Amino acid sequence: MLFFIHCIDKPDSQELRAENRRHHLEHLSLFKKNIVCAGPTLSEDGEGMTGSVMLVDFPDRSAVEGFMHRDPYTRAQLFQSVRVERWKKVIPASA
């Protein structure tokens, strides 16, 4: 089941993000088979990271919530908000 995750960082949290980035990436590496794509959202000038977007494939919402709960960014309270929604791929069409 596909899910869209949109996380928005708390204001002025670049240092907190940087301190936890290595551990966050290690956590994501454990779920390579579940992550369709992932990356940070950027400030208008493209220089700063402002949040995260992930498309993930998990059996259900509970599994997504467990994945997010164990993420070092979540544990460090980096995010101002986290939005998780079911998602359907339409384009390009699946074979």
C-alpha cells in the first residue's frame, strides 16, 4: 500500500536536522525496499532544508507510523507537522 509522507521542520531547526541527519539516513537505509522515493524539501534559494517528502510502500498505516516513530528526526522532535496519506500512482501507468 502506497503512502505519501510530508514533514515540515520546526522553524530555525537546521542545526537539529544536521545533528541527526546521519542517523536518519541510516534508519532509511534499513527500509530501502519500502521507500519508493524520498528527499528533503528546500528553501526558496535551494540552500536550506525545510522538511521531508517520502513515498513509501508498507502493508498498512500502522507500519508507516512505526517507521516514522523510529526515525531519528521524529525522535529529535525536528518536525512541526507530519502528514501521512494513502496515495495512488496514476502516471506513469503501471504495467
